[in-house]
Amino acid sequence: MSAVAWIAVGSLIAWVWLLLGQGFYWRTDQRLPRRTDPARWPSVAVVVPARDEAEMLPVSLPSLLVQDYPGEARIILVDDCSGDGTGQLARELAARFGGLPLTVAEPGEPEPGWTGKLWALRHGIALARLHKPDFLLLTDADIAHEPDSLRDLVAAAGTEGPDGYDLVSQMARLRVESFWERLVVPAFVYFFGQLYPFRRVNRAGSRTAAAAGGCVL
């Protein structure tokens, strides 16, 4: 066989493996597990790191404030050294929409060894734990949630014990408008799926876990 033929055979084998042996990563049928409502809804603290998010906050923050959640929940928005009035805008939106109680924290510049978003999350989690919540929801400031998003995530986590989950994550529907977004975003999602096939990480007993960083309960 010629070198070209060997390359073609190798490529075919690689594609067959990716399509059939890599957890069917190209399938997009994975959803949150359906669960019945718990007898007692656990308390949740929602931590939102935000840096210069004044443009997106009027869309995303109200979606959290008005969550239809039967249990106790609160929001902690960490203003990560924004220069566009993110923190003040968050307070104004909370006053306008009401809903879940909102705390706006401003931890200042990161300490040595920390970077922006991780520093904001660390600070927000520390504040959240003062209220001793049963769950933490870490979500980005540019993600808008459906009104029952928090309820669905907590219900999917289930109760304590062998049938419950320590972590539940859901990928946001990514906005694609420009030519480059339409080209790059699907490739990014499928590449993530190749590394962590959704079906495989969702399988009971799997030794691999994965989460979409924009929404992690």
C-alpha cells in the first residue's frame, strides 16, 4: 500500500473510533434527570462573579431574582473591580424587580496567587457559607436563566444518599450571531464533548466528572 492509502486507512479508523467509541459525544440528547420534588426544598446560595457586565446584567440578573423556587435562596453578586457600574446597577435591578434577596460584594483586587474570576468566586463562596446553605449555585453574570432553572437543578440533584448527586451542571444555550461565532462555538462544544463525552460522564458509576463552568450546582 502507498503512503496515501495508509494515511486514508488511519484517518478512517480514527473517525470510526470518534463516532462509535468516544461515548457518542456528537449526540445532544443529554438532559437533566427527571426527579420528583423533594419533601423539603434545600437552601441555596447563588454566587455570581461579575466584571464589567453592565450591558448583560439587565437581562441576566432579573432572571435570577424572580426564580420560582419554593425553598430559601439568596444571591451574592461579586463585583470584580468593574469599571462600568456593575455593582450599583445590580442594586438598582434588585430594588426594581424584588424577588430573591441580593448581596453585592466588592472584594477589591485579587490577593497574590489569585486571578479575577477565581478570586471573585472564592470571596462569594466564603460569604455564602456564612448562611450555611445546603447547595451553592455558581453561575456566570452573562447567563439568563429560565424561571424554573433553580428548581430543576435542585430537583435533579435529588436527595442525600446513594441516589443523589453532589454536583449538577447544565450548559447554557450559547448565543451565535456573527460568522465567526457560528464557526467556532459548535466546534468548541464538540471538542469539549470529545474530551468529556456527555453520556459517559452522566453514567452511574463513571469515574470521570465534567461540568459547564457557567452553571454548576
